[in-house]
Amino acid sequence: MASSELSTVSRRRLMEAFGALGVVGAAGAATTMLANPGPALASTTTDHDHSAATTSSAADDEMTADEMDAMHEAGVLSFPAETAGKGGELLEYEMDGDVKVFNLTCSVVDWEYLPGKTVDAWAYNGVVPGPQIRVTEGDTVRIHVKNELPQSTAVHWHGLRVPNNMDGVPFITQPPIKPGETFTYEFPIKEGNAGSHMYHSHHNAADQVTRGLLGAFIVEEKDEAARYDVDVDYTMVLNDGPIGAYSINGKSFPATEPVVAKVGQKVLIRFMNEGLMIHPMHLHGFPMQVVALDGYAVPQPYWQDTVNIAPGQRVDCIAEPDEPGVWAFHCHILNHAESKHGMFGMVTAMVVEE
Ligand SMILES: [Cu+2]
């Protein structure tokens, strides 16, 4: 399903759900929202850029309850708000003999993380997160990394068991990839290294990664019977920093994408934290079974409704929704998710249909 199609369909479903719940307070609001979806609403009725959201001001303190409610409502009703650009789509490759050949170009792009709000993101192939690399144990990959940034860079394959000289750390395992240069990584994907991994800059990384040089690198088991048996396979890359302060897959609420599932389905969430802070992700409605940490199956899966993901960690969880509805799904460090102006940042929803 194309992303724009998903976004449109989900907005209609959400409006139906909100209507059924009596959430739409102002008379005719639902009709208005449907006629004038997301972006215009979000940019004209309220300011969802909460980069400094945790600070209070006299103006905030003077807000009436109705004014505050109106800002909260406008944010929710514009979800999922449309923005340009979608990261994390599968990266295509070409075969050279038995080798899967990928191309990544690092450059600075205008990235719209909220309707009408853009930031100079540092991106792989123009998107945040970078495109998802998905391969199989036993493959050999070759990845050409072209640097069009104003700084040097290098790519670390986080969680992958690569030969030392492919590890992507300037001055430890390779020279930095200078502006204008291309560096080629090539390594076999070892058996036993299946799981949810990542790739990101390992040069001036606190800056380069949080600006957007990050992506998912997923390795499937060679044995198909050993792979996850799920209906939805969703990767959720968390980040904090220049892109809207707090983001999920490169977007801030209400421009985040809902996870859509049906009652009874198994929903795999691959949490990945590329930010500088911990993010305890809380799913309303039902717990998630933690099945793997950093790509390795846990000896005994366990249930949580709030899954803490530290920087660098990946946590694979399977939820089995049993109640339909729109279920909030957010970081539970509450000032990563909500201010007086409404929800923002690290917030999305799981939309469960009958
Ligand atoms: Cu958080």
C-alpha cells in the first residue's frame, strides 16, 4: 500500500473511530477536518512545533481550559497529518554474481517533520530514517557509500558481526569518508546474526546521527520456518535531537504514522533507538511480548506494556490486539510526548480494526 494511500485511509478510519467515541467535541468539527485534512489545520490553528515545549510561559498560564482543549483536539484531529517524504522504505539492490549491491548517498535535505515545518536533515538517500536494508543470513552485501555532506562521515553496521575493517569507525578501522568521496563496504552476513539491527554514522555521531544519518538493517533467518510468524512487521525508529526534538520514523506527532492492524493479528514492532535518550514506549490497550533484544531471541519471552529502549538498543515485541479502537502509543517520558499545547513528538497510535 502506498504511503499516501495509507495516510488517507487511516485518517478516514480515525475520524470514524473518533466520531464513534464522541471525541469530536466542537459541532461539525469532524466534517471540517475531513474537508480540510491535516496540514492546513495543523499549521493554522495551532503550533505543533514543541522544540521548546517543556518551558512554560505567562501566555500558557493564561490559557483557559477551553483554549487548551482546543489545541489538544486540533492536534489529534489532524493525525496522521500529511508531510512530504517517507523514510524506511525497502532499499533496492542489484546482484553482482552472488553479491547484493546497495547504494547509499549521504546529503543534506529539507526534511518536513511536521506540516510546514522543515529542518536541514542529514539523510541517506534523501530520507529519514534511511531506507531499510533487509537481507538474509548467508548473503554477501556490498554497500557503496557516497558522501555529499559538508563533513566527513563513515557508516557503522550496528549489531552486524562484520570483519574489523568494515566496522565503520574512522581512525580505528578506516579513514573517514571525506566530502565528495565514496567508500565501499563489503561483508558476509553471518549465520546466527539474524535480527533487528541498524546502520548509522560513526563520525561526529551525536550530531550526524540525530540529524538523520540512521536506518534499519534487518537480517532474516536463512531457515524460513525460524522467521517471525506475524501479520504486521513494523519498524519504529526513535530519535531525539534536531528533527522536531522527538521523532518516530523521522516525523513528529501528528505527522507520525499509525500502526494499523486487525483484532487477532500478531503485530511485530521492531523498536530501534537512534537518539541520545532512553524512551519507554507505552502501548495502550494491550501488552507487548518482548521476544528479542538487540537481534537475539530472549530465553523466555515476557510481557510489558511499557518497553524501555536505551540508545543503540533494538527490542522486538509482538502485540496481539484484542480490542478494536484507536490506542495511543507514546513515549512515557511525558515531556517527549505532550505539552500544554497538546500531544507532540514521540506519539503515534495503534489503530485496531474489527
Ligand atoms: Cu522519550
